[in-house]
Amino acid sequence: MTLVFTTVDPWLKKAGILAGGLDVHIYREGAWRLLHGHSLYLDETVGGLLYTYTPFSAIVFMPGLAVPAAWITDAFLLVNLAVLYACVLMCWRLLGYRLSARLASIAALLAITCVFLEPVRTTLFYGQINLVLMLLVLWDFSRADGSRLRGVGVGLAAGVKLVPAFFIVQNLALRQWRSAATATAALAGTVALAWIVSPSDSRQYWFSTFFHSDRIAPDTEPANQSIRGVLAHLSGGSSPVWLWLALAAAVAGLGLWMSVLLYRRDERLLSVTLAGMTACAVSPFSWGHHWVWFVPLLVHLIHRAQTRPGWWVAAVSLFVSTGAWTYQWAPDYASVGVFVLPKPWHSEPVLENVYMVVFAFALLYAWRVIRTVADGIVGTSVQSSATNRGSALMSGRERTD
């Protein structure tokens, strides 16, 4: 939190953490348009931007109309901070820890630390909804296999933003048929509800807007941290679509396969985290703030570091490489994130595609965990090590086995 308030003036126009809120105002306007019968997709919204979310999302954003426009930015900032804290707690839960006062305190400190991660900081700045969607997915995977409600969170998240639909595919790969069916039904329910409320917007979105990713931004945008973004950055935007599709399909298959292996080895948090990162990688356009999955990855690395201190190096490396480092271009403007550093650095292949580089290392790390658990080097599983050897973070009695 100290870094967030010291690396850039918190009130600096277009960059300060307390001077943002553009996206939450777009959400609010979308809800207003739906309520008053105006088109969601044919006209520009706040700031000259286009509405890119599903028609169902405008229904979800309806409660925002109860908050005065002058207050909505600060109100949603507080909501996102609370959701971030809940996400960190849910991560510990997925690792097998019991909720306690000590865990709650540590989770609060870690959540504050995560505010400096660029995806989190930018989500807070814009008033984005990424953390809320991640919480829905984490809640889903925290439930027991075969739970009646498991899949609802994924379905609702996908109903707002389509990228979480990747977790339906993950459930299929895991042979969690009931969860996949529940998630699909929930997603279908969001589409049906929106079609009833606004058939014209639904037709426009599913038969036209859905196919135009260029409504978001050009693929060459430095903030596009995806496979398609990497190809565009390296080629200047001239790479063929078939190449992206082939690479995306291969990476999606690899990510799903590894997530299944992790899940079967009782590495549930790392499994869902890797799936979330894979979804960002294969998506046609992934802004930096879509990569909030670095939060559970950081929690997992800190968990590992309790019994193997060397993993602190990995945790710190993740924090530094994905931090909200800023560069002030002008007295009233600063860029946030390693991938938008000024030239010549921001056009350097590694830095400009830093999140995809981190993703590559995450795949290698996940494979190491898979092999380690399979070879029995860490006992029955990595997750049981904190109980077996003791933990500097929490005592064994604060965990479930």
C-alpha cells in the first residue's frame, strides 16, 4: 500500500489510485441505458469508449444506479478492497487452512501487499470487476466435488465476462460432469434472462459485437498481455489468425492437462490458478488487469515458502515483475506497469510481454510441483507439509487435513 501511494501521486489525473473510476462509470451507464431502453452497443459511453460486456452484465450493474454518480468510484473501490481480502482468505481455504483470527490478520496484510500488483492496482483504479469474478470462481472450487451449488459461481462469472467460461472446460477435463452442467445451466440462464429483458441488445451482442474484439483496442496495444498480443507486438500486428489459433489451442490444451494433474494431486488452488492464467493467455485480448490470478499464485508461493524458504525468492520475483511500477510521461500523466515503460524499454520483447513470460514460468513451476508430488519428495502432498514440519505462518491446528 505504501508503494501505491508513493510511486505516483494518488490524486494525479489519469493515474493516481484515487483519481480513477472510468470503468465503473461505464458499468453504471450500461445499467442506466438498459433501464431506459437505450442501446448498449451502438453508441459510445463514458470517455468515448464502447460497452464490451454481455447484456446480462448490465443487469448485474443495476445496483450501481442506487449510488450517486459522484460516489460510485469510491464506493466500488471499497467493495473491490473487501473482495480482494475475501479472495486471499479463499485462497488459504483452498490450501486447507482453517479460518482463525491469526489467519484473518495475515490475509489482511497480504491483501494490502497485493494492492501493489499491477492487475490489482489497475482493477482498483478503473473500478474493474475482475476481482469479483475471480472470487466467484474461487468460491466454486472451494466447494466439495459434487456439491449442488458448485458451478454456479463459474456460470455467473461467465455470464458477465465470457473468459471465465474456460472453467467450464476445466470442469469437463476434470470429469466434474455435475459442476460443468451446473455452470453451463447458470451461464445459459444469464443469456436467457438478458434476452427476455433486452432482446435487441442480446441479438446485437451475440450476432455481431461478440465477434469484434477490435472494439476493445488494437491487438498491438502494449497492455494486451496474451498470446495474440505477443504475436502482434513481435510482428507489428501482421501475424496470421491461424497462427494465433494454433498456439492458443496448444497452450489451452497444455494448461488444462496440467490443471487436471494438479487437481488430482490435491493442489486445488494451483490448479484453478493455472487455469485462470491460461484463460488470460489464450483470450484474444487480455488487459493487464485481467491477470488478477497473480494473487492466488502469490499466496501459493508464500504457502510453499513456509517450509522451504527458498520459495520466498520466487514470491518476491513475482511481486517485482508484476508490480505497478510507474513512469511519469508528463506532469499530469503516468503509465503503470512494466509492459508500458517508455521506449526503448517498452518495445523490448521480454518486458513488453512480461505477463506471458511469468505465465511460462508458472507452467514450469506447476510441472515441478506435479513431478515433486508424483515422486513423493514432499510426502503425501505439498499442501500437507505445513502440518508435518510446522509453519512459521500458522500452526498445524489451524489447518484441515
